Amino acid sequence: MASILDEYEDSLSRSAVLQPGCPSVGIPHSGFVNVPLEKEAPIFTKQRIDFTPSDRITSLVVSCNQLCMSLGKDTLLRIDLGKANEPNHVELGRKDEAKVHKMFLDHTGSHLLIALSSTEVLYINRNGQKVRPLARWKGQLVESVGWNKALGTESSTGPILVGTAQGQIFEAELSASEGGLFGPAPDLYFRPLYILLEEGGPAPVCSIEAERGLDGRCFVIATTRQRLFQFTGRVAEGAEVQGFSGLFATYTDHPPPFREFPSNLGYSELAFYTPKLRSAPRAFAWMMGDGVLYGALDCGRPDSLLSEERVWDYPPGVGPGASPPLAIVLTQFHFLLLLADRVEAVCTLTGQVVLRDHFLEKFGPLRHMVKDSSTGHLWAHTERAVFRYHVQREARDVWRTYLDMNRFDLAKEYCRERPDCLDTVLAREADFCFRQRRYVESARCYALTQSYFEEIALKFLEVRQEEALAEFLQRKLAGLKPAERTQATLLTAWLTELYLSRLGALQGDADSLPLYRETRERFRDFLSSPRNKEWLFASRASIHELLASHGDTEHMVYFAVIMQDYERVVAYHCQHEAYEEALAVLSRHHDPQLFYKFSPILIRHIPRQLVDAWIELGSRLDARQLIPALVNYSQGGEAQQVSQAIRYMEFCVNVLGETEQAIHNYLLSLYARGQAAALLAYLEQAGTNPHRVHYDLKYALRLCAEHGHHRACVHVYKVLEFYEEAVDLALQVDVDLAKQCADLPEEDEELRKKLWLKIARHVVQEEEDVKTAMACLASCPLLKIEDVLPFFPDFVTIDHFKEAICSSLQAYNRHIDELQREMEEATASAQRIRRDLQELRGRYGTVEPQDKCSACDFPLLNRPFYVFLCSHMFHADCLLQAVRPGLPAYKQARLEELQRKLGAAPPPTKGPARTKEGEGGTPGAPSREQLKADLDELVAAECVYCGELMIRSIDRPFIDPQRYEEEHQSWL
């Protein structure tokens, strides 16, 4: 196994991953090279805003990219940070000495509240320029506002909570609609809900936050100088009852739960961290006298919203007696404290100060710090300057902190996009689990790292943790790429060896039976895993060798089935004489090639079951390739062996309709061995047409002759049309069969007569049966008594032929009478024909002057013409043109010849000169009248429209195919 380790370790070392990541430099055991490409920017980057205020800045708020600050006592400056070059100045219009105490801006950046030191509150909307006093709020010094993030919009705040310096919590709602002089006021209502108490009396409500959780749950957290109160409950649904009165009403009889700390700054401040706008907050930080109370917010907890609470003490030099913190903002992993001269950022995971940012004295002392939840930017200001902090990749090094705390899940979550850091976390987690003796979990982590393969494998081998080693190898195998075939082969072989060794050690031990079964199931899961199928298939030869070396035949079969190596499975069953199991595998997977290969073995032991399987597969098997198995099987000659072969061949021929000659010839050979009746029935069913039979006629003839099946031979002779041989052989079997053969050549009377004479000779000479010979004479009308007489011996008396001779003479007399009757009918018919000819010579037709040619529709009398009895009339040339295309080629040639001779003949003369001219013509040449008569017989024998010529032309196209294209173009 050491050689496997060496080879695999070499293959991994050639594929080391090089990626930049963490700031340290070096080559750790993970295989990553960590080299910083450039100096990384700090998490918090301060930027001074290029802005010089016209008066001192007394207050500043930012929300939804909207910045509002109060300058002096009477000026409000509003800036849309998306359009920073378009500031908006609004005069408050105050003539008294009242100063701006605090400002509050909602989450949409639309509703701004300005609390004055004179216990007045002003309201201005983002889209308005008019500052409107809130009459109902007068007399209350507002310290905090809890905005309604669920119902607040740009036009309405929805129900909100207001905390005052007198410890009262009010519910109010503001509307941005502006009416006329007597229009509705912006403060729709302002009603008290609750009073916060501290040390027996009311305490200022320093902070108040309202949030809506899941399932209609609502919670409110309010703080005083020393206490943090929790109000939880469900808000009733409906347009009229969406306020907080029902929530606070539940705490009328008993105080809400609270956390109290003895130290006192004289004020406190609460900050929430919300991952996304309009989502539930995840964490809180409360700045109070003893430090910062930090924890998570869990809306699903029934008793308290606060979880994982802890108090981080202020850094040295910060606190109630020294430099008190002025404000606090909370980010994902830090809270930032604002002091008079600096900003300190503290990590919420470790409590360590990660940033001390001092401000120059020329800007004056810091006044306040706020966070814009929509952008994540932090804003701080003095009386003469405004600063903005950018938060960049705050979670970049959080994974290290979680790693040092052994919180590996969180560490992996925050370095998931950094493979080098993730590898470090996984390696640390694997080492931790290994030390805790959680070896399987350690193996899972090691498999995901780039640690040296050999080193990890040896660690598990040293502690004898084969189960963990197998888990490590399996996960490494699952992570290989398709090109890493060598590594996959080694891992699959090693895993197989581990499982087999484990099974071998557990087998036979009754106490270890459950563990053996569990290990066997895991091994089978490994072999059948779809993820490993490709590698297992590539390594199947070596795995089979390992299985064979351990003698694990059960898993050999199991693995072969998974790899679909059914040939190996069937061969295994055959070697162990489990032929029915082998056939079951073949029948289940329907592989024709396997049937062809193993049928010669199976047919010797389970012929009937195998033939049933063949029949079930039907046409999916090629019967020709099964013939060798059947031949070897049926060579024994036993009836059962031959019957199974015949059963399958009959299925192929009768059901599948096979036409292959080899199949039919083999079926004939099986029939010929001892089933003469089936052989003859098969031959008769095949028919007597030599072109439609599917067997070899000559082979069938030889086969039937060898086995003495004469009737079958006679049938084959008949199919071959060897009638004489058929009759000769049939006479050896049955005279009636010979008679059937003698009648087959129906069109050749001479042959039929010859065959019947053979039968008669055989009956007379061989059987010496005169009566049968006379019966043959009666069966064939071609035979006469005189044809049969030479076959009889001389001692036969005339009495035996008396009836036959009399019948023959009577037949001759009937024939003579019939001939005389036919002659008389022919004479009468000839006389009728002569009379008809005489009548035809005297028949005539009348032609009127207005009659026209049926072909050209011109007057008929203008040129020579023909008149037919059907009343059709044609010019001679028109008739010739119409008749010519329908005549055969030889008649067309004859027509041209007659026309040429008629044109060359001298014109006829009148009177006596005509006779002399005829006498003085060329000797032997036909006369002009004879030529015209021949021409008339050829052209005018029948009407071209009513005669056979028109009937024969019914299949001729209207347009000559050779002129079709020309005719087609003329129609376009």
C-alpha cells in the first residue's frame, strides 16, 4: 500500500494550486502560495466633506441618502447626496432664543422632526419647503423617536413612538399633506402610552426602537440612563388598530422586563444592526455607564428578544469619570464610539480596539455620529466640519477570529470566496477533530483541503482508523477531475482493498454480525455510487482481481451487475452449475449477444427453460445464430432433445414468419429424423410454387431420399416439376398418388398422356390388374384403348376389353357425328356471309352539301372524302392524319409505302385507252385500283371515332410526352 501512497502523492504534488490570498507570505501545508498583490485598504476610511458651513453645526441626521443639518438656531440645510451640488436651505423662522435640541429623520428620508429646547417640535417633509409646528407636541422635550419601518411611507409616518425627557412614551402619526389656511395639521394625533421609571421616578427616554417581527409580532426596546426595557406582543391587524396602544396596554399591571446597570453617564444610546433595509435587525449595542451591552436580537424567542448578551468595557481612558462616549453606531462586526477628540472602533467578537482615529483640534470637538442604514456610511460632525466613514469589506478577517474561537462553521462562512483561507480553516478544523478523536469528521475535513495526501493517510493508518481512512479516500475520489484517471484507479483499488479486508476480519464473528452487515452495506453503496461509476468502470478489471483474490464471489457478482458486466455474472453462474440463475440474468437483461454465447452451455442442462426464454424474446434474437447450439444439442438424437429444437424452429417459422433458408433447412433436417408426418405436412403447407418456398429444394430432396421419406420426395419432385420422377417414385408408394402427379402438367397433354401410360403399364405389368388398368383408362380422357392394349399379355381374352372397346367405338361415332354437325353449321354460316356481302355492296349513304368533315369541320365536298355507316364523315387526308398515330409501326410503314406507290403510279385514263394502259403497265406491279383498295382497307376499315382504334388509344396521353414541355410553356 505504500507504493499507492507514493504514486498518488506524486500526482497531487504536480497539480498544486497557487493563489494569492492572506497577507502572510509563505508556502503552508495547504499548497497555496499567499502573496499580497497590493496593499489592502483599511476597513474604515475617513473622508472629510468639502463643505464650509455658514454657521456652527448644531445637529446632523442622515437617512436614505438624505442629509439634514441645522446651522445656528434658525437655518436648516438639506442635501440629497445623489445631487450634492443642489443644497436646499430652509429658514426655521424662529425669533426667540430657542435652540435645536435634536433632529430625527425617518428611514425613508422623507419626514424630519426638529425638537427645540423650548419644548416645541417642528416638522418638514422632504418634498416641502414649509416648516410646520406640531401643536399637539408642544410642552414635550423629545429625546427619541421610534419610526414605523413596516407602515411608514413618504407621505405618512404611520404610528410612531416618541420618547420625552419626562420619561413618557407617546404614540403619534404625521401626514405630509398640506392644506390651506384651515387645512389639516400634520400631527394627526399625539397620545400617551407609557411612563418609564428609574429609581422610583420618571427617567428620560434616551432611545426607543420599534420593530415588527414574524407572525405579526412586534417589539419595542426603550432605554433610560440605566435601564433597557423590552415590550413584546402582537399588533392587531386592521386599518384602525395598527398602533402600539394594545402592546403597551399589556404592561399596565406589571412592569416590562428590563436590564439595569448601576453606573450612569447621564444619558444612553441604543444602536441596531440591520443587514438589509426593511429587514429585521440582527444585533444591538447599548452605550451606557458600565460599558457597551452587545448581543443578538431573536424575534422568535418567547421570553426575551436579547440573546448572547455580553458587556464590553470601555477602552482605557473612556468612561463616566474620564472621557465619556458621546454616540455609538453599530456595524456587522464592530461598534464605533464617538469621543470628543477621536473615534474608536471595537470588534464585537473579541472586544479589541481595532481603530483609534484622532481628529485635529482645529475642527473643534466632535458632537455626534450617525449611520445611514441604506448605504452603510457613517457620518460624524463637529461644529465646523462633517466627516464620512466608508466601510470596506468589514468581514475580511472575521474568519480568523472565528477560527481562533474554534467556531469553524462561521469561519468557513466568511471565507467561502477565498480558497486559500478556506483551506486553512478546514485544515485547522480537521486537526481539531483529530485531536478530539472524531476521526470520521476529521477525514471529511481533510478531504476538502490541499494537505499532502500521504501525510493525512499515514495519520489515520498510525491510529488504525480504517473507517476514517476510507471516508477520506472516498471524498478525495469524489473530488477528482475526469483527467485524473491514474489517481482514481489507485483510490478505487485502495478503497476496495480496505473494505474487503474489513469484511474478511468481521466475517465469521457472531458478535460482529451487525458491524459486518453495516460494513457490507457501505461497501455496496461505494460500488453502486453514481458519483464513482465512471472510476469504477475504468478500474473494473483490477477490482475484479481484488474480489477474486479475497474469494468474495458474492460481491464479484454484485459488482458485475452494477457495471452491467452480465457476461461475467452468467459465466460465474455457469461455472458453479447454477444454470437457472444464469438464465434468469439473461432473461432479465435481454442481451442477444449473451444468449448467443451461453446458449450452447445452457441448452444441455435446461433446454426447455432456455427455449421458453428464446420464445419470449421473439424477434430480438437472430435464430440463425442459435442454430449451432441447437445442432450440438440435438446430435444426441434423443426425442426430447429433438423436440425442443423443433419447438423453437416451428416458433420461428410459424409465429415469427422467418424466411431464412438456413432455418427452414434445419427444420427439415429435424423433421426428417423421425417425424415423417410433420415433414410432409410442412412441405405441403409451404406450397408447390418453387419461387415461394423458403427451403432448398435439392437439399430437401436429398434429405428425404436419405431417410426414405418417399411421399415427401414425391412432393419435392412435384415442386421441382420433375413429373416423370414423381410418378415413377409414387408408383412405388401408391398408385393414387401417382395419378395425382400425372394430372399436374395441365398444359402439356403429351406429357400427361405419357405419365398416364406409365401408370397403366405399371398397373398391367407389375400388378397385373386389368380392372385397375381400365379404371386408369377411364380416369384420363387422353388414353384410348388402343394405347393400353400393347401392355396386356397375349393370354388376356377379349372379354376383359369388351366394354372398353365398345365405349371407344361409341366415342368415335359421337365424334364423327359432331364433326358432321360442325361442317353443316360452317356451310350455313358461309352462305349467310355471302348474302351479307351482297347486301353490303348495295348499301349507300347520302351526303348533303352542308355536311362537314368530322375532323376539321370544313365542308366535306371540297376534297375526296370517306363516309362511314356510323354517320361520321372525313376528308381523305384528315382521316389519314387521324388514323396514322394509332397504327402500329409496321402498319405505319405499310401506309407510307402505299402512299409512295400510289403517288408514283400513272394517272388513270378514260375510255378504251384505260384498258390499254393497264395492259401496258409494268408486269407484276399492282394496279392503281389495287393500291387504293389496299389503302382504303388500311385507313378506312373502320371509323376512327367508333372503331377499335379509339378503344386502344384510351391509355394514350392527350399530349405527347416529347412535346409536353413545349406545350406547357405555351400555356404560360
